[in-house]
Amino acid sequence: MVHTHLLKTGFFSDVSEATALTDASMKLNLLDNALKVFDEMSHRNLAPVNTVISWLLHNGHRREALKVCKSVGFGGLGLNSVTIASVFSACDNAKQGMGMDCVAVKLGVESDVYVATLAVSMYWSCGELVSASKLFEHMPVKNVVSYNAFIIGLLQNGVPRVVLDVFKKMRACRGENPNSVTLVSVLSARASVLYL
């Protein structure tokens, strides 16, 4: 009933108001209503797109998030690094991940540190050790989050010996200091190496 009233009064012509209603519907777990409002937006921009994708991913709706990304991307609305970075976590397999990686390259956002870091994490979670390693090595900018993602991926994929080398490289970089996640991961790697 509220939805119909808002539609009649022209509420959906204002993107920020429609985005707010979409967000509120999602927070109330009214997924169908939220997607209906999203679909009926006459002038959509990246704010509602990123809001919907983020919420879908946060609540475990990976396939729906990928569908929204594809429909928006193919619909002519340019995606940005925030969208691409978010969608990497929706990829269930290497084929989907490689497809998103290609989209990132096509959009020119593949060197964005957050996009690249999430791509590395995605490759690790899909068991693509070579792809993750190559991507990490070719990243033009790395930060502590990038190093942590790579180190954790090495640990999760049974390659603890390499962690110590990556840690040494990180320490050699100016300005990148390890944090607690880095130190715990390195200690875990060290323990694994001693155990072997």
C-alpha cells in the first residue's frame, strides 16, 4: 500500500529518496519490496546499485548480487571500482571470478588496490594459487590489507613457507607496517613450518 502511494506521488523520480526507501526496505528484510523499488527507479545511478549489491552480498544473496551487477553493467550504467570490488566476493568459482577480473580490466579499475586485493582473495578462495600469486606480484600498489590477504591465502592453501618471504618483502617496503593480523598470520606460518 505504501509502495503504491509513493509510486503515485512521484516519489521514485528522485534517486536519493528511492535509494533511501530501497535501503530501508532491505534493513527490514523486505527483499522483494526493495528490489521492486530498485527496478522502478527511473533515473538510477551507482549509489542505489552499490547499496543493493552490498546488501545482497551482506545477507548471502550472491547470485542476486551478480544478476544486479550484470543487468546494470549491460544496461549502460558504468560500474565503478566499488561495485567491482564488492562483486568479487560473490564469485563462487574461478570462471565467475575471471569474468569479473576481465570486467575490472575493461573498466580500467584492475590496479585499484582494493579491487586487486579482493581479486587476489577471490582467486585464493577458488584455489587458483597461480592466478592469485601473479595478480599480487603485478599489483602496482600494495598496502597492509593486500599483504594480509595474500599471506592468509598462502596459509589457507597450505603454502606457509612462502609467507615468511612475503613478510620480508613487506618489511622492506617503506610505509607498510604489519598489523596484528599480519603478525598472527606470520606466527601461524612459522609454527606450521616448524611442525613440518
